Amino acid sequence: MTETVTLAHGAGGKQTSELIDKVFKEYFANPDLTGDDAAVLTPPKGKMAMTTDGFIVSPRFFPGGNIGKLSICGTVNDLACMGARPLYLTCSFVIEEGFPMEELRQIAQAMKDTAAECGVRIVAGDTKVAGRGQVDGVFITTTGVGEIPEEVQTSGTMARPGDVILVTRDIGRHGCTVLLSRDSYGIEAEVTSDCAPLWHLVETALEAAPHLHVIRDATRGGVGTVLYEIAGQSGVGIELDSTAVPVDPAVRGVCGLLGLEPLYLACEGTLVMIVPQEESDALLDVLRHTKYAENAARIGTVTEAYPGRVVMTTELGSRTMLPQPGNELLPRIC
């Protein structure tokens, strides 16, 4: 097998079969993976959630993960936010001619490991090879299907006045990590992406707080953007305590140097949860004993006042309107 991906690998002949057999089938093998035109699967027993997402992150490898791990986490976490246990994934690769085969194997290995961690099966896919310069290395699109338990209902429309707002860990890690990995500013800091599959965390949270109203994945645009989206969807206001928002000191330092707000930096392993007051303490305690949520925190409350807006109490005790996200958010992560 050649050391790089060639146009022949996308032509549908011998080299295509070789690429599929020696890379994708080798890493993605499971009882539901098909070599036919479509996977034949057992449907969920109840309600079903389905989502799709594309990944074009640069650089492809970063502290804490790579585009392969990210492609699984992003789709699995979107399903989990609807309370859905991930069942099946499909994946589509668009690979640039000349892409190193060893890097492709590392990406496939990361996808295999991440899928195994959350119990989801990759069942079908597609591979295309583009000419040099037509694609930046590799683009991946994943589509996921999950099963929602009968009693579970979460939505950005369900936030209610009096609810408590939690985050499952410190914010802004992924966006900061990608920014530093591009080495555009000459800043050295020990920051690792929070990229992680979160279904088991969500499953634990739903057991502790069965009336959990909202779960959102704070990816592109970060926690600040997610809070504005929820406020708009539910027609409520958000009161945020800036001193309660967990931010890693290294992330805070980088943001201070570059004039960035951690609330608008992407996360890939951090959830925003909105829960009734009476279930909030139990949920927070459980989260702090759960993998990927050890430093979960209460950061605010939902209010009837100023619907559609987010108001933040500063370190000085004053209140200010959190700016609504607009224009291009930096760093651009995809």
C-alpha cells in the first residue's frame, strides 16, 4: 500500500478497495459495519434522535485529540444533548491527494477508540479523494442515530424562570488549544482540548435529575453563544455570575494577552445544563464525581426579566449585559 493517498484511491477500483480494507475496515470492524450500499439496522424501540456534522479543523492534530476523535465526539455529544443513547454512526471522508497514510491511520484509530468509549457503532461510510489544493488535508462528516428513553425530554425551549444553570467543566479549552496549535502568536501555554464523548456523563446526569430541562453542547461560539440561543428559544433571561464560571488559569492568561473572552471560545467536552432548582444540588454533586465533569459548577440562573438576553454580574459586583455574539468568532475552529 502506498505511503500517501492518491487519486486512484478514490477511483472505485483496486486501490479504493485496498484503502477501505486496510484502513477503515481494520479500525471500524463491528457486526453492523457493511460493505454493501447501506447498513441494515435494528431500529430504536422508541423515539429516535438523528444529527449530522462536518469537521474541517485546522490543525488536524492538537493537544488532546485530532479531527478523528473530534468527529465522533461532536456527533455523539449532539445526540446526548437530546438525551439519546448513541447507537449508530456513518462517516464520510474527503481526502486530499498526497495525504499521509500514517496520519489517516492515526485518525481512524482515534475514531475507533472514541466510538468504543461511548458504545456507538460505525456502520457505513464513504470515501472521496480530491486533487491537491482542493481540500485542506481531510474533511470528515459524521451522521449519528440515537435512542431516546420514553421519559426523557430536553430542549432549548424548556428553560424556566428559577432554573439553575450549570457547566460540566471549565470552559474555552478547545478554542484556546486550536488557537495555540496554529502557532500564530508565539505564545507557549500548557492547554489541552476538552474534546471528549459525553454520553455516559449525560446518562448519569439524567438519573440524578430526571427533570433536566436543557442540555447543550458548547461548541462553536462557546458558552456565551449557547446561553443567548437558549434565552431566545425559551423567551427567558439569563443571570450569569462571572466569578463562578470555571476557567483554567492558562486559558485565562491566553485570553488576557489576546483580548478574548473565554465565554465565546469553543468547547468540545463541556455541556451547559439547565435544571430545576430542586434537582440542582443533587445533579452538581453527581457531576463532580463523574468522568469529564469533576469541576462542574453552578454559573447562573434563569429569570423572567430581560427575556432573550444574558446579564452578567462582574467581579466588582456590577451588572452588565453580555454582548450578543456577532460577526466572525475567533479563533475560527472549522
